[in-house]
Amino acid sequence: MSYFKKFMEANEAYVNLHGTAHLPLPPKTKVAIITCMDSRLHVAQALGLALGDAHILRNAGGRVTPDMIRSLTISQQLLGTREIVVLHHTDCGAQTFTNDSFKQQLKKDLAVDVSNYDFLPFKDLEESVREDVAILKESPLIPDDVMISGAIYDVDTGRMLEIK
């Protein structure tokens, strides 16, 4: 059985817990969270969020990219969020490679030239949070009155550390 079929079965049980109340489209907390796609991050549970509380935007490394800014612009201008949290984590896969090594691997394995890609790897975890916060603060699409914070989530303990 594929995992998708298992997901469909699990969803049946979830439907019974979900209820039928219609939640409003804008997130209740007016917060958008940018984080990594890592499966060890249960963002809602770690932050005490319930269904409908926040927008959670995920990609490899939890990096601020043009697509993240596109999503944040929609989140803010159409759906009313007024705060952004950049949440990176320990033991991140984006710390395990360099652009050059990964590009060479893709060329070898897939015969694809990705020389123009930046896969946004990083070595310094705290600095990656600071860089992404700075990108958001410099973006003309993110208003100056939007609160922006950064933190690191420890995948071994679940504890968050604020990065200033």
C-alpha cells in the first residue's frame, strides 16, 4: 500500500476530529511563519498554534526566497498578517552541501545544468536567520510596520532560541 492510501485512511479519522465549523480565511494570530520543510518540525505543536492560527510557509532550509516574499505579500496585503517569524533549525540538510558540490552532483546524476541556481545552503545557522530577517526588512513588499523576528528550533529538544 502506498503512503498516499495510508494518508487517505488517516484523513478519515481526522475528519471526525476536525468538525464542520468554517474558519475565517485570515489567520487568527495575524502571523506568518517561514520555516524549513524538515519533517522533524511540527511547527503548530511547537508554537502552540491551532488550526487557522497562522500561515506556515515552508521550503528547504526555511530560506527567504522571491516565492516566499510573494506568499508573504499575499498573506499581508490580502489576508491581514502583520508579523513574520523566520524559524530555522539545528541539524538542517541545507548545512550539508555547497552550491558547487550539489550542482556537480545534479549534472552527473541527472545530466542537468543548474549553474544559474542558488540552492541557498548555509554553514552558520544564526547568520542564516539574520540574513533572512534582513532580506525581509529590506524588501519593498514588506511594510516597515510589520514585526519580524527570528529563531532557531532545536530538533533534539524542541526548544527555540531567539536570534537578534
